[in-house]
Amino acid sequence: MATGGDAALGTLPSASFHFNPKPSIIVSRFEFNTRCQKEGESVSSVVAALRKLTKHCNYGAVPDEMLRDCIVCGIRNTNTQQCLLQEADLTYSKAYDLALAAETAQKNSDRLDQSMRLATLKEVDDEDAIHLVRGSKTPLQPRR
């Protein structure tokens, strides 16, 4: 036989509501619209994070224009951002491709620069070793 207390228990929200509440659409949209690339984060990681953030935004199918805008406005590299802003008919696909290409070019440039620095240091170290063997006390300066 049910008592008045049992009926009241039946009207309580489920435990899952308290421990796993539905995310706020407004907060989810804020997080999506303000998502920027973090230090050291790749463009593809940013786009994946943006797509994940749309899960609770209730946008339905997220228009490519929104993703494009988030890439352009949230990218850390100002040179890439300026390049994207110069494009007259910038689509999501083009923005993504250009941002990836710029990121790859920057990484390759950094690798070349690092290789050149290491080669210069090795050259100086080799010449210093030669002069130390010959008795010179003054190490050579890097060639310019």
C-alpha cells in the first residue's frame, strides 16, 4: 500500500539529472563562438574541438560559414589570419586548407632554421677544435 511519502518520491527528478545535467545551450554556443586556437595546438585539432563543441549547441547541421569564421577569428598566427582575411570568397574548405598549408609551411621553415643553426654550431665547434689543437686560445666566431 502506497503512502503519501511514496507518491512524493515518485515526483523527484532522477539521480542522472543531478549528476549529469543537460548542458546549457547558451553556454555551449558561447564556448563554440569564443573557441580560439591554443598555444601549440594544430589547426586540425581546433576544428575537431569546434565540431565537438557543436554537440550541445542545437544548431543542427553547423553551417560551414560558422566553422570558417571560427577558424579565421580564432587562429593564433596573425600572418595566417591576415592571409585568410584577404580572400574575397573564403569558404570553410579554403580557410581550412590555407590554415593547414600555412601551419605546415611554418613547421617546415622552423625545421630548416633549426638544421641551419645546428650546422653552423657544428662548423664553429669543428673550427674551434682545430684552433685549440694548434694552440690558439681565441675561439673563432661564427661565419656570417
